[in-house]
Amino acid sequence: MAFAMSCGMAGAASAATVVDIDLKLRYDGTFYHDGVIIPNDDDAGMPLNVVEFTKLRADGGVLGLPHWDMEIGEETFFKAQLVLPEPGTEPASIGYRTDNGGRAPSCQLGYLTCGDVTEVYNSGDRWHVFWDDQEGLSFDLLAGGKLSYQYTPEFSASSLYFDWGWLYFDDRFAEFTVLEVLQPAPVPVPMSAAFLPVAFGALASLRRRRSRIS
């Protein structure tokens, strides 16, 4: 009976795997991706000096772009408890995301509380955590790896207006380097393995009982 109960409990518990994350980070800067800079047309009839870019650093630039509230090189942390989805329910691509059962009971990047996480999964060596259409992060679980926090204001291409003109962009990321993995992701152990001692104990007890009866 104990063996049957242990197998049943293992089957029910094996659907989810909980992973604790604790990373020491260094802030590398905030970057805007795939956009254009359109200055104000001060002289009527004069062509605008439009500048296209694939990656534009915000920190310390003359444009005065919003960026993550830290200094380049400053250290911070990322801590989270991630509940992985059931195997086989991961999304096919980052571009098509659905609620696949991933959760994060706790999640914090520096002073930022990650919010209501609705998606957690890993693709190879990289992990991904999202909590709405255009806010989330991805990271490597090794020293020297990267963590990127995406916080694009709108789902589609975004725009910001300044005294000097307009900035249009697709994505905005605060980027970090992983300095140290304080709490690595453990290799998931099937829950059934945790109940094996219970099963073996039940079998030994049954064997002793039969021995006494005989």
C-alpha cells in the first residue's frame, strides 16, 4: 500500500519542478534596438537628418534617453523561485507566447519586483521569464553569461518625443553580465526518486511481517 501510495504521489508531484535562482549581476547599460532618430525640422523645406540604428546605448548619451536607474558597472542581483511548466508545453518560439503553466512565486531584479509572471521556460542554456506582452527577462546560468531585461512600453514599435525630435524603436533592454551564480539551477530529480526510500521501507516491513507469520 505504501509503495502504491508513493508511486501515486510521485506521479502527481512530478508535473512541476521548482528551481531557485540567485545571480550576482553587473549593469552594462540600456539599449534601444532597431529604430530611427528623427530630429525636429527647424528650417521649413530642409531635409531631416534621419539616423537609423540597430542598437543604441541610452546611458550617458547626448540624446538624454531613459535608461535603467543605475550606473554602468554597478552591481545588483536577480533572485527568483521559478516553477517550470509541464514537459512538452513550452512555446514553440518567443514570438508566440501563451500561458503555459510557468510561474514565479517570487521574482526580483534589483529594486524591481517582476510582477505576475505567466510564463517560464528554458531553451538550451538560456532561461526566459515573462509577465506581459513586452516585459520580461532572459538569462544564462553561468558566470560571464548575460541577463537582459526587456521593458518596451508598447507591443509594437514604440516612440518617444524629446525637445530635439522623435525616437522610434522596436525593443528596449537593460543588459547585465552574470558575475556569479550564487544559487544554480539544480538538475531536476524525478519526484519518484524522492519516494523510493518510502517504497523500499514498505517492502522491507512486508518482508519481515511475512517472515514472522511463517
